[in-house]
Amino acid sequence: MKKIFFIILFGFCALFARNLEEIKAANEIRIGVRTDFPPFSQIKDGEFTGFEVELAKAIGNKLLGNKGRVVLVGVEARDRIPMLKNDQIDIMVANFTMTDERKKEVDFSFPYLLDFMGILAPSNSNLNKLSSFEDKKLLVISGTTSDEFLKVNKSKFKNIKLIRCENLYDCLTKLKNNEGDGYFHTVFSLANIAVVDSAFTITNKAIGHPDYITCGIKKGNSSLLNAVNDAIVKLSKEDFFTKAYDETFKIHYKGTIDKKYFLVDDIYRVFG
């Protein structure tokens, strides 16, 4: 039986960059997952649970076999690139969106999800356009895709005051306390709030262009990157992602996000 180890830490001891052969020789792989991002990954009753937790285990199983040791390490959004670069993690499976800026620092696998950015606001606010937020306050988490988008598209937000928050829960608290008029993040993140609290809704569902969510690997570690890509293709052919949608996302999001955002299986039909 595969052994899964959980490390709920943000500062896992740095070791060294390991290629696929070294990982197999150690019979252990370290995979970063989020601690606070249901239904993707969260800590519940002292253990990790969620879609990306199951994906991390499945990838580890493909790379090492059933007797390999998978170490799951809890990470925050801002930890993902530093922990890969500092050799604290072999693979990030942590709602990691592939962007041109991030590709300068780490390598990305084949995608397994598609995501957009949007803005969450009070349902009665009538803030249904980006221009509606002029002279208002917009909450954003540092180090996220939405934060990168703001930096690249400063002109679109020049009349909007940006308020930084630590994580999803911090942003929601500030939004409820009227410290911000809207919360800018990925639609997956925002939908978590909208499905449980009707006081808020996603007023802008497709700001910018769609992005792919992928696994992150240290730049230049080609053997591990190729193995992860192979694992994703095999999992797709085994209907892993279709089953995950039916068993996790469809139930959690209650139909608030279109199925097309979840499934990228068609991409992999070109592989024999």
C-alpha cells in the first residue's frame, strides 16, 4: 500500500534538487499542496483532503508505484515558487496557474484545469463592470495570478485602490468589514464564497484571458517534468479528471461554474 505522509508546514527543510532517477532511488517524492483551498486542497481533521490532494497522490503513484512514499507539504500561494527554487518541494500541485512571468522562474507541466479571473462583490452592489470599481477599493492576495495581472495591466486599474490581504479568508473578512468593495481572484477561488454565502456574487466572471492550471517543477528538471506530463496523460485516459469533476467539483460548486472550465481531456486525445 502506498504510504502518504502529511507535513503541515510552510518551511520544510531544504534538501537538494532531485531528478526522476534520484527520486526513484529514494522511493520518496515531496509534493506541495494548498492548506486552505477547498475543494482543491485543505486541512480537515488534521489531514489533507481535496481534488489536488488526490491528484498529487495519483501522480506520485504513477512515478513511484504503490509502495513509494509520498510526502504532502502544506504551502501558501506565495510559497510555491520559492519552495521549488529552494529545493524544498519536487512538484507543486497547488492551484498553480501557468503565466509567462512565472515561466521565467519555474517549469510547468501539461495543464489539468482552465481558469478565469473575476471579481467578487456584494450581491446588491451593482458593481457589474470593471469600470464600476473606479475610485473604489479592490482586495487582492500578493503572489497570486490576479496580483500578476494587476501589475501587467496597471492602466486598467489606475483609478482603483488596491488592498492587500494574506489569503482567501483574510480577503473575505476584509470584504465583510467594508475594507474593500470587491475581491479580485480566480473564479475557482471566488466561487467557493459565492456558493455558501448569497450575500456575495461574482460580478465579473471573465477578466483578462483564460489561464491553465498545471503542476510546477523546478526549472531545468526535464526528467521529472516529462514524467509528470506522462502521468497526467495516463490519468486523463483513465478518466481521472472526469470522475473528479462528478465526485468533487460538480457537488461543491453546485453548477455555478461551467463544466468546460474543469475538463481538458480533449487535449490528450492526440497522444496514442
